[in-house]
Amino acid sequence: MKRIFEAESTVRLWRQVYQTYTLLKTCEDQIFEEYGLTTEQYGVLVAMGYLGSPIRITDIARWLERSTNSISMIVDRMVKAGLVTRKRDRSDRRVVYVVSTSKGKNALRPATLASLEAIRKILSPLSNEERSTLLSLLGTVKYEIIRYLNPGVDIKEAKRKELEQAANVKQWLSEYGLPSTPQAKRQGGDKRKTKKKTE
Amino acid sequence: MKRIFEAESTVRLWRQVYQTYTLLKTCEDQIFEEYGLTTEQYGVLVAMGYLGSPIRITDIARWLERSTNSISMIVDRMVKAGLVTRKRDRSDRRVVYVVSTSKGKNALRPATLASLEAIRKILSPLSNEERSTLLSLLGTVKYEIIRYLNPGVDIKEAKRKELEQAANVKQWLSEYGLPSTPQAKRQGGDKRKTKKKTE
């Protein structure tokens, strides 16, 4: 019976992570659809905003931890939708870059704001302490999976990289995660402080 | 700055759920591959073991919360791999059932045991208290997403259903989540108590 009990608690936790993720994904799909994007296309735009455009497919793939092939297929559809274009390198014709169109660039900020607002709402029942507990417990599980998948991996190095990424996320958010552009802010056009959110 | 800080902590938590899930998925893919299955195919076998075979595609799809179309494609590949067969209903030829082959049935138990063992290992750094904290915090997020996706949903009803499912998981585990078959156990062939796991 003890074995069943252990297995059951394990499966329940597993299912909880799975279900939470699946629901999150459904949520994102809905939000980005309103901006004419799939969640995957949004991810590509984020990578391009983050790494700078023009950029190669392989760089986007590495950043999103996806295969070059799958990113290439997503980019194909984005070209059709007018969100990006492909452009050959002038000096080396074999190299192909992906370039954001103004349509793609213009979709990124409002889609980011809408998804941030949704996540903020979804996480609102958690106190700050609960958030950091959840972050840390998931982190423990995550690093244990990394260990499981790559025996002998340098976890310290993985954690260092993560901190680096966190700093980059902050930088990225200050560029795309605020309602007004930095220019508008400098010109005193920032209405955030006077306009209170009711939700 | 406060806004950036909030957005940052939100994004970090979001990424944590996403990364944990993605790594879990990679882990499962590796495990099930050793038993000649994809994770999706394993899911279909679980549904069939759980709901009983023969079963219709639509029932499997509903249970796994996937579209009938995607399950149909998975089943196509499973037929080719000899894991299941399709069979028409005798009285109503329009109805098609999916039936497990012995190959499919035989793959289910060892694949389940291997994945349980992996999850057990991955969750081992968490104490019982930490597990239930993680389960409950993820639950809070999950129900908030359900609320977000279906305003006015009856959360009590959703929670009741969940408890029902948990009871079913227990039942299922007692059938597929133990090393030996119930018959073997009754015949005194259960070697679990004498054979200690070293990992």
C-alpha cells in the first residue's frame, strides 16, 4: 500500500505540472490570437526583439531551444502572414536572415502587454512569499530533471546562466513590457502614473 | 521600476512552469522511447487501459483532452507499429473501435514502471511537506487559469471532479503501477518486499 501511496502522490504532482502548463498554453494561445499571432509566432518575435533583427533561423532556434526545422516552418507561416521577411546576406548568399516587418514589430508590444496582464491576473491569488516558494520548488524539480537528463552536468554553471538570463529578461521587459515607449516617457507622455488600473 | 519588478517576477514564474514542463516532456520522451513508444502513444495506451478496450477514438480524445483529429493521427501510427488495431462495430458499421494488441498491452506496464521510477527520482529532493505545498500552489494557479478561461465556471464542481479522478488514478496504479501482476501477487510471486531498490 505504501508503494501505491507514493506512486499516487508522484502522479498527482506530475499531472498538476502537466495540467497547469496545458492551461497556461491555452491561455496564451487565446491572448496571442487576438493579435493575429500564434504563441509560437509570438515566441519568434520575442527572440527577434531580444537578439536583434536581422537574425538567422539557427540563432532563433537556439534561443528558443527548438529545432531549426520547426522554427523554419513557423517562419514560413510568418512570412505569409507578413510578420517577417527572409533576406539573403549580401556577402555570403548561403546565409539567410529573418527580418521583422513593421507589422511584426507593431504586434510585439501590445501582445506582450496583454499576456503580462493575463499572467498578473492569474498569479494574483498568490502572495509574494508563495510566489517565491513556487519558483524555488519548481526550480528544485527542474534542476533534478536536468541532472537526470545529463548525468554529470554542472548545475552551478546552469544556475549561473539562469541568473544571466533573468537579468536579460529585466532588460527586455523595460523595452517591451511597458505601455509607452521610452521616447514617450522621456517626453513626459507616460500616463501610467495617473491612470489607475481597476483590475 | 515597481512595474518592471512585478512583470519580471511574473515572467520568471511563467518561464519556470514552462521550462519544468518542457524538461519533464523531454524526460518522458526518452523513457517511453526505450519501450518503442512516443509519449503520445503511451498516453493513448493509458487511456485504453483506464477506460477499457475496445474503445472509440472520441472517448480517448475526451479523456486525454485532445482533439479527435490528433488522436486519430496518433492511432494511425500505432496501428502501423502494431500496438493497436481498428475494428468496426458489428451492429453499426459506422462506429470504429480501437483495440489493444498484445504488443500494446505488454508495453504499458514496464513503460509505466520506468516512468514512475524516473519521476520518483526527480521528485526525491522534495520532502513530503514540500510536495504538498507545490501541489497546492500549482493548484491555486491552475484554478485561477480555469477561471480566466471560463468566467463564471463552477470551481467547486471542477475540484470535485478532480478528487474523483484522483481516486481513479489510485485504482489504475494498483493495476498498472506495480512490478508484478495481481495474479502473481495472489500466488505469492511478489518479490518487491525481498528485492530492495538501491536507487
